[in-house]
Amino acid sequence: MGAIHLASAPVSWGIMEETDNTHWPTWQKVLDDISALGFEGTELGPYGFYPTDPAQLRDELARRNLILTSAFVPIGWFEPGRQANDIKLARSVAGLLRALNCPYIVVADAVRAPGDTLEPDRTAWQAAAKLMESLAREFKQIGLDTVFHLEAGSHLETPAHMDLLADLTDPALVGICLDTGHHAYSLGDPRQAIARHGKRIRYVHLKDLNPEVGRRVREEGLDFYTAVRQGIFPPIGSGAVDVVGVVNDLKAMGYEGWIVVEQDTLDPRDAQGRTPLEAVGISRRYLREKLGL
């Protein structure tokens, strides 16, 4: 592919898996905005938000000069009761990605249900790793690389979890999607993750983090969705993540591929009252002006 390419994702328009969809804009609006902002690609968003007919989706993307880069798929790695349905959905997503020649599928753990205080033991982690490798092997056979992603509010959320799962899985089968915002949410340094895991990082979600909301997460116990509504992920360049350092580190290690610019939201406007087009536009301008991307 060569060089670094920027994409966006429906999550920046308030479209998040397993959440209220009554306020969601149309998929046409999201694609139009992403194209207008000058991105080269888009993630899929929750399965069924964009058209799932491959020919229709291919045509809609082509009309806007966009490429489908991947899809984010939450799976209950530590919740056997939901795994069958989650894996069925993941296979549907994988089929659509394959049809559009996507390179990656991004898997994460599902956000914990209220009251879920389970802390997986070593046996549970080994079972999760085995299941992830099994799916990754299956997806590799159809041309998809699997990368896993830390998700705040899930069982797989901290840098220590990333290190553990990386140790338990085969690098040839399972790569890493570094999400700088979720990494920082759990008090991790994304630049340390790049130094530790290097080329195992094959895909990147670039987010910033509001340190004041982060403090309230720790001191007041805000849950993930509340933190999102209060602006935990602000536009790129306005938070605590060393975005310039992250991108320069990626370039220094020879990273080539997609950086997906994200600002997770759950409402029609962000915590500062900006529309998604306005907020993501701030991020897009920052990356152009500060990093030439």
C-alpha cells in the first residue's frame, strides 16, 4: 500500500455498536461528510449501518472516492453465552470485508454489562486467546488479517491486557490495532506500546484523550459511556495524547497503511456542542497542518 493513509469511521458520528440508534444520521450523510473532509477511507461501523450488499456498498464508496478499510467487531471473549451470536456476526462482517478487498478485521472485547465485575483468570485468558487464534486462522483463509483492539470498559482494556494477549497469541495470526485513546484511557502510553510491540501493530485508531474527564473516570468511577458523553475523546490535538510523537514513531518504524481518525461520540453533538463534521474537521486540519497528513 505504501505510506500512511487516513480514514475515518461512523463512530465519530455517534454510531457505536450496542447503543441507542434513534439519533443516528443516515449512512449517506456519514459517507458524504467523510468524503468532504478529505479522508481516503472509512471503517464499516456496526454491521447493517452501511449497506451490506457488496455491490451497492462498493458503488457508494466509489462515488465518493472512498475505500473500506476494516470493521470493528466486539466479541464476548469471556462470555460463553454470547459467543455463538458474536462469532456469527463476525463471519457476516468478514464476508462483506472480503468482498470489498479489505485488509483487516478489528476485534475487541464487548463492553461489560452493568454489574459485571469478572476478572478473567489465566485459564480464561488462554481460552480467549485460543478462540481468537481460531477465528484469525479462519479469516486468514479468506484474505483478512485479524488485529485486536483494547476497549475501555471491557475485560480487554489495559496495556497489561494487550501485553498478555500478545504473549498468548501467534504474531503470524493475530496483530494489534493500537487505539491511542483507549490506551491512554487506561493510563497507558501509546508510544511505549509502539516501542514494545513494533510491527505487530498493523492498524491504528488515532484518538486524543481529555485528561480532566480521565481524572473523573478514576476518581468518580464514571462508566465508559458516561465518559464518552462527557467528552473523554476530544478532537485530535486538543487532549493529552502525544499525537505528533505517535505518528512520528510509526513513521520511524516504517509503518505503512491506515490510520483511522476517531472521536467516539454517542450524541448528535459532542460535549462542546459541535457537529461531527465540525469536530472531525478540527482533527483533520490538525493532522494536515502539524504532520502533513
